[in-house]
Amino acid sequence: METKVVSVDNAVDTKGSYERAVDILRSGGVVAFPTETVYGLGAIATNEQAVQKIFEAKGRPSDNPLIVHIGNKEDVKKYAVGITADAEKLMEEFWPGPLTLVFNKIPGIVAPNVTPGVETVGIRMPNHPVALCLLRELGQPLAAPSANRSGKPSPTEATHVYEDLSGLIPLILDGGQTGVGVESTVLDMTIVPPVILRPGGATQEMIEAVIGPVETAANDTASEAPRSPGMKYLHYAPEAPLFVISQDEEEIRIAVDTLQNEGKKVAVIGPDEFNVSNADWYFAVGPIYDNEAMATNLYRAIRKCDFTSADIILAVETDLNGYGVAVMNRLTKASEGKRYSN
Ligand code: TXA
Ligand code: MG
């Protein structure tokens, strides 16, 4: 299969690009498209065969539910029940935006493989002009996980989607680099108080400012059945082993020296200001303490490591303010919990 990449940024033939995307989706195919968080790989959420193609293209385990994307807030009522007053407030405040709300589903509407094994459905309205235009032209919901091969970092640029899925999907709508850079926050609204199943683009502070206290799901351990099934798989991993390291310039330089003395080539992911001139590669992810910038740039930096011959990657940790929670959640997964200390 040939994968076409069409720019919908300032494209001359934008209308034609959406028409092509809608045609593919209506005929049961998949299309990659940008959202404000990461690129998604969409199929019409009520079409089981179409959704099956998402799992095949991604190589994704089929017990992991998909988020349903809608183009209008009111559509949530077509798929979910138990929409509480708090949920209404959250939708008012965050939609369109990086917050996925998990509700009890109305049975028999979204395809069974969108919500395998669960009685709930995760829904969000993405805040990206291309995603919204596509959803509205289509007039139907899109089931869409991140458009990466399973296990790889989520794509924040169309080229990332192409690297992973070229030959496996017919079309990528290229809307440039995504803004938020980490996936949406997944919030379980079926329990009181609601529980954050996955930290993401809407922070706990932002959510609590609207509805008061929420809980955070205990970080999944192998023994515990994860509440957000996706959290149990290896995620966001580069090819070389990744270790989290303290935000300490001197410690990093020493670590690089030590590793190089063992004959290893070292890539470092860290803040703009650090001077780690002994590193074989240094990928800057924004000003120190700017966790929002780090979220935007993290996946691209991890992917860049795959284009080096690094034997080991050291990723500088950040504090847990704002987007820091989501950033550290992804780094913990990419490192499988490994930390480097001298
Ligand atoms: O920002 C995002 O959320 C991106 C863009 C494309 O919208 N999508 C995304 O999808 O990250 P995916 O499939 O890579 O991650 C969805 C996460 C998984 O951890 C999954 O387990 C969880 O959401 N999830 C989806 N539906 C759920 C449900 N009904 N109950 C619990 N967790 C659910
Ligand atoms: Mg994903």
C-alpha cells in the first residue's frame, strides 16, 4: 500500500484533502490526522472492520480500548450515559481539548473492538482545526489511538507517522508539529471522586480547579490489573535503553564520562541551558523548569535518539509541576523505571 502524505497546513487543495480522507474513512479505511496532543490513527468508531485495521497497522494488542473522538460536545450523549454535572462542567471547560472522559457506554453503538472487555467508553473532542474539520466533514465519531507502531513514542509530526506506518495506511493528513506533545489526560468519571487513569495535557490542578478533588490511579504494577488497560504495555521506548537521571549538570557529565570509559556512546535528553559537551549527542527539550516545553518536545527527542548509534540514553528528570507529571509518567515508561546514578 502506498502511503500518501498531504499537507493541510496552508495547502492549496485543502478541500480535496479532506474529501479524500472522508472517502477513505467512509469506505472502511484508516487515516492519520493531527490533534493538539499527538497524531491519531482514525477509523469510524461504529465500523468494526475499519477499527480492526487500526490494530493491524499499529501491531497493537486488541484488549486495549480506543478513545472515541467527536466533533461536537453534544455527541457525547450518543455514546455514553451517566454524564454528571461535574462531567458537564469539565466538557464546558476543556472541550475541545486534551481531556478524555471515561463514561459508562450505551451498549451496541460503538464497535465492540473499540471498548474490548470494558463497559465504559473514553471520549474526547480534540482541539485541532484539522481534527475538528475532519470530524465535522465526516459527521461520525473516530476511534483513534496515537498513530505510532505499538511500543514507539507517539508521533508529534507527520514524518513520525510516516516512519512507523508507511506502507501500512493509505493517508496521513500533515498539519505540522502538534502543540501539547503528550497524550490527553484520561479521567474516569464512572466513580466518585473521578480518577486520573493517565496524566496528560490537562493537569490535575486544572481539573481540580473546575470540579474539586480527583484521585490519581496508583501507578500500575505487574500484579495489579491496570484500570487504564493501555498502561500495562511497554510504551514510548527508543531502541537504546533509556535511564532517567537527576537534573544536575555535573552529575550528568560524570555519568557520560563513566559510560564512555566503558566504551558506550551516550545520548542525553535535557534542558536547553545544560552544557554537557562530552555527550555524544545532546537533544535539548526547552528551557529548564519549562515542563510544558518539555512535553511538546519529548517524543521528538526520543525519536531522534533512534537515528543515532547511541548505546544508552540519559533523560534528565523534571519536577512534578503542571505538565511535569505527564512528562515523568512517560519517561518512567520509556525507561521501564530505570534510573542512572554515579
Ligand atoms: O491524546 C490522545 O489521547 C491521543 C490522541 C490521538 O487523541 N490518543 C491516544 O490514544 O493517546 P491511545 O489509544 O494511544 O491511548 C488511549 C489510552 C489508553 O491508555 C487506554 O487504555 C485508555 O486511554 N482508555 C481508552 N478507553 C478507555 C476506557 N474505556 N477505560 C479505561 N481506559 C481507557
Ligand atoms: Mg498510544
